[in-house]
Amino acid sequence: MEAARDGRLFSNLLYSLALACVAGAVAIQDISSRDFPPGLSIPDDIILWGRYSYLGCFTDNAGSRSLTVLSSSAGTIERCLDFCNSQVGYYNLAYVGLEYGSECYCDWVLQNTAVQVDDSECNVPCVGNASQPCGGASRLTIVALSGGSPTSAPATISTGGKQWAYEGCYTDSQTAKVFPYRAIVDTRFFTLEVCADACAKAGFSYAGIEFRNECWCGTSTQLQNSAIRPDSDCGMACIYNYFERCGGPDRMSVYKLT
């Protein structure tokens, strides 16, 4: 029993280190103990849909939040996970954290102001389940999407029997759109494939995916009015598939019908 627990704790530590390396946002400390405070634990079945894993206890500050996108009140880890995954336009938030018993925070990234501390500092029980840790004073109990940050853009995608090839990350402008046609899609379930399929049905051979859920369609001639940028500029996760990249602010992940 002790060996199994130690193995699980060690695996969690390795996961935390790997996640920080991929995200490039948080300096994870080498913490030897992964024990929760007495009477508190996160059971295995807490992980929502098998997609989230316990990350650790992190610092927070009211003037500079570690998780910034959404916040609410939630008395358990499950309720916080449910809140963060049920807000229209904010699906697949990668980091979910609870603070001081009931405060719930969500974000796609863990801000670089967050510092991992020993699990014992997240010592306040959840108000809705006294056996769970819900952070502490300026401390967040954080669970994270397994796999970390969005993967690199897939070289090809397939939808509707058609193949699309990744062309790169390109500039765009709100005042002078590179691809003037915007496809109408259900942004709640937005993925690269959804946009590519919509552009194909509209008769276009190029799809530009921008700012997580915008779908723009065009031609090779129109793309000449844009400039290619590093793939890191198109690092925003798709609304409905966190592990796909869907452009960025004034940046399009561009795919070409082959």
C-alpha cells in the first residue's frame, strides 16, 4: 500500500515537471513530499472524464491572480470542474483551481507568477466536502488537463472525406481581413476540422482559424496579402479541442485543401 502511494506521488511530481516544461510558464520546485494535510485527499475518481490530473498546491495573489479567465464559488473540486467546463465559449480550460475552501478559478494557462509549494500549504477543506483540499490563504489546489499545453499544429487534418495540409501561421488584421469570408459555425464545438469542413462546403480551398473560434475562408491569392509568422504566434487552443491550435490574436492557423 505504501509503495503504491509513493509510486503515485512520484508519478504526479514527474507529471508536474513535464507539464511546466511544455507550458513554459511555471517554475516547478523539486518538492520531496506529495502528502496532503491530515484528513484531506483527492480520490482517484475526482478526475473529470479521465482528462484532469492533480497538479499541486500553488501560490496566488488577489492583485495578480494565478488563474485569470473565469472565477466563481464552488464548494468542491467537482463543482469547480463542472463550472469551468460548462461556460459557453470557455470549454476545455486547462487549469482549474480552488482557494480558501470555496473560490473557483479557471484559465488556459497557469500564470508565471504562480509558484508551486508543498501540498501541506493547501490545508483548507472544501466547504462542500470536508475531505477534499480546497487551497488555503493565497494558495490554490490545482488540477490540470492531462497533456499540458496545446500540441503543435497537425500537419494534416481530415474531414468530410477531404484532406487538408497545414500551411503555417499567418498574420491577419481586424480592419483588413486576409480571408474576407467568415464561415458560420457553432463556436461552442469549434475545432480545426469544423472550420475546414465549413470552408470546403462554401467552395473555398483555404481555411484560416483565428482566435480560438473564428473560421475564415479564402484563396491562395488572398493569402499573398499576409505574412508567415512563427507557429508560436498561433498557440491558442481550439474551443472544443484543447490539444489543437486555433490561431491567435490577429494570427491564423492556415490549412489548404489538397
